[in-house]
Amino acid sequence: MPSTDRLLDSKRNALLSGLSAVERKRLDPELVSLTLGQVLYEAGETMSHAYFPTDCIVSVLYVMRNGQSAEIAIVGNDGMVGIALFMGGESTLSRGIVQNAGHAYRVKAAVLKDEFDRGEALTRLLLMFSSAWITQMVQTAACNRHHPIDQQLCRWMLLSLDRLPANRISMTEKLIGNMLGLSPLDVTNATGELHDAGLIRYDAGEITVLDRSGIEARSCECYEVVKKESDRLLLSMLAPA
Amino acid sequence: MRRCRLLLEGLLYRVGSAIERLLSATLLYGPLLAACCLSGLAKVVVTAQVDVISRSHGGVTRTSSSPTWAGLDTSRGAIFRLGDGRKKRPTLRPQPNLVIHGGRDDPKPRGRSQRRPSLSPAGNGVLKSEFEFARHVQDLFLRYTQALISPMRQIAVCNRHHSIEQQLCRWLLLSADRLPNNVLTMTQDLIANMLGVRREGVTASAGKLQDAGVIRYSRGRITIVDRPKLEKRVCECYAVVNREFDRLLPIASNLNEGKLVL
């Protein structure tokens, strides 16, 4: 299977790179920088823009009435934030928050909708991406139920690393807890275990992965399922129709 | 993994009836010419339903005596077959191909047309309305896909934060909403598999609900005795999923409430 790494370099977004120059021009994407913790949209809010991350990660969370939250899925340079814009609902019930600072191209909501309605490359790419994204969400649901916290953390780190240029994730334990809906103590125990096993180094709010294959071996099946499905769709969406 | 899979199948089982209703609703207006790109998981249900529909259209094709037909073949964009055998590409812009994925064993997803193209009597006006209809159906599927995201998201959250009893209430209510009466035929083993929890947890929670007079449970049949009480015990996830389906798919909620009769 050809490697998808080439398509996921930090300069580009996989969806945008699958468009022709004419189509990209019509979208008129604007490169913006996003800071850690920036909220791209709130639940129920109509989004003004869709975001195509290049080297940042956006976490999609659901926040309950009592303020507890859980991450549903993440989006990086493999996709787009704002699928509600073309699905017809305009808004969604989750919150999109920047989990790793970086850059994204943003496209005006109306422009995205028009391009989607043309039924050309972007339509196909966005539907494929939605499909892969749903797989990630479903896997999160199953993983939250069945897998121990250290495995969930491994899944989360691997999904994040695949979307980042380096093998470092800037993130405090408290933030990880908020994202994954875990108590800070649970996260501390889990990162401690991985640290002791020599798989990661955690200091000053930054996780450095020392042994990726070790993390892969430790992760539950969920990472592999998501990765396989998104690679499969990514390759097919970049192949000529 | 077996448990995870059953949990997901449970989800599909519940949403399946909604798809069926949507598709039956679309049949009211003309042939279904649509495809959709739903998740790899939802495709099973959708494919099955589309097959049913194309079979019923096969019947119509054979019995009708109308000389002119229009068919839309999703694998090749749009081609109209006219009664005298000429093929003509429409000047109207074809709608985006709606794509139903191939199966998991299919290395490359590809568009797949219905087995038989859906046919309907066509005049110029009808052709145009068929196109608009296809657009309508596509919008419907996309909205449905977005609605489908809602229970998945809620299950991810609910699995993390809510008690088994609350989850059982959610499951009972979402299931009962999709059934004609308040009786669910279901063993505790199956419920445990659906929710992905231990059977003992389900037994304890079901026992509590029964003691409180909310449900009656006997020999694989669960009867919801006091629905308002059940709604009081459920976590917020139930209402969130329902509101999202109502918002995105008013047709389906009208059907459920008997406002729209097929």
C-alpha cells in the first residue's frame, strides 16, 4: 500500500490537496493561525467558516449540562472541521476546540456549501472524510466503554501524532483529562505508567513519544481500526474518480 | 471485540427503522434516485433498504404500460433512456453521484448504482422535477447522516459519564420510540451485549426499575409501565438525541407522531 505520509505533510491539508487548482481558487482559503484552547465553534452555533487544519489539531468535544466533557473525535490535516455546514444542519451539538496550536485554512461557510453543491471533487472528498470521521467517533464510543485508560491514552496519542509534524504533543495532564473526560488522577496514573515503561517522557506540559512502536503495541485495537479506515478512504479519495 | 460489535449493531438496529421510514416517505413522491455516503457501519442498513426499494420498482417497471421512461444511473452520472431507445444526456446538470460504499472486503470504494435503475414516466417537466427530487433525497440523506452522528456522539459521552441504570433507561426509551407499543422482546444478556456492560449490571438496574414500578420484566419481555418515570430517570443523552433527530429530520418525527401517514 502506498504511504499516505507524503500527503500529510505539515504544509498541506489532505482534502485541499485533492482539489484542482481551479477548485482551490474557488474556495479562496485563507491561512489562519490557531492558538491552544481557541474555540472554533460552540454547540448549537452556526459556523461562519470551515477549517482545514494543516499542522494543528482540533478536538471535537461534547460538553454536558454539568460541565463534564468527552472528546468524540479529532481532526487534523486529514480533514475538515465543520461537516454540519454541508450536511444541512448548519450547526452541531459539539464544541470544536484547538488541541494543538498551529495553522488551518479557513473557507467561508457559504463558499464551502456552494462548492459542495457543485458535486465535484470536494463533494466526494468531504463525504469520504465524513465516513472516516464517523469511524473514529464510533471507535471512541466503544473504546470509552471497554478499554483501560492507559490504552485509551495510547490511542489518543497515536491519533494525535499522526496529525502532527513532530513526535511531541503539547498538553497538560489536566487538559488531557478534560479532553478525554477522565479525572486528572487517572491521567497522571496512566502517563506515569507509560513514562515508567520508557515509552514517553512527560515534562512541563509536553509529552514526547520516545518509543512509538511500543505505544502502538500497548494501544488497543481502536487506533489501528481508525487508521486503516482513514488510510483506505484517504487513498481512494486522492485516486482519480 | 465481540461486545463492541454488538453495541454498534444495537445502534444500527435502532436507527434502521428510521431509515426505512425515510425511504418509504421518499417512495411517495417518485423513484428513489439517490445514494449516500454514510459511514462504513451505516452502509449495511442503507444497502439493504435500497435493495428492497429497487425490487419494488422492478415490479412497477414490468406492469406499467407507459411508453416513455426516465432512468437515472448513478454509476454514470445521469442518462435518460427514452421510450424509443435513444439515449440522451440531459442538459440539466446531474446531481452529484451519491455513492454507496462497497463492502469492507472491497479495497476501493466505488459508486454503485442500484441494481435496476429506478424508472418513472417522464415528460420534460417530470424530468426536471426528478432532478430536483434527487436533490431533495440527497439533502435528506445528508441530514440523516448528521442526525446519525448524534446518537453515536451521545453514546461515547454516555459510556464515559453515566450510570448503567441511566444508560439502560436511555436504551429502553430510544428502542420504545421505534416500536409500535411499549413492549420490548429482549433478554438481559442481549441488553448487556448492546450496552457493552456485564449482565449483572443490567440485572441489578432492571431490578431497580421494576421495584420502582417503571418497567415489568418477565421471560424476555420488558414492558414499560410508567413512561414519565422512565423519562425522569434517564440521562440527558436521550433528549439530546431526540431533539437532534427532530431538528434535522422533521419528516421522521411527524411519522413517529402519526402526523404523516404513508
